[in-house]
Amino acid sequence: MRVLACTILTIGTMLVAAPARAQTYDPSFPVCLQTYGIDGNYIDCSFTSLAQCAASASGRAAQCLNNPYFAHGDRKPYRQRNVY
């Protein structure tokens, strides 16, 4: 009886769980293009500069924004001074 109850509970949990969404922001690029339209809104993070993004957004209902999840791989971490 316990096995049947656990099986039903497990199957029910798997059916009710919401599907996972893909990550919107690509951490490899510093600039994203947010596009608005009838098909829906989407974000494309594949631009290396604001000028490149602005050229792509020109003439469309879109805006460029800084990627909040951009991984600053080329920057060295800030080193704090030792204060005694």
C-alpha cells in the first residue's frame, strides 16, 4: 500500500511541476536587444557594443540595454588594501 501511495505521489508531482524556462540573458555578451511586437516580446543578448545593438534596433520597436548577467571575464577582481 505504501509503494502504491508513493508511486501515485511521485507521478502526480512530476505531472504538476512546471517546465523550466531557458535563461534569457547570455552571460557572454554585454549588450542585449529587447524587442516588442505582436508575436511577443523577446530579448536577444548577442551584441558586443551599444552601437551594434542600436543599428539592429533601428526602425523597430526595440531598445538596447546592458546585460545584468554579463560575466566580466576580462576584468581582474578589485583588490582591497590591508588596513591595520
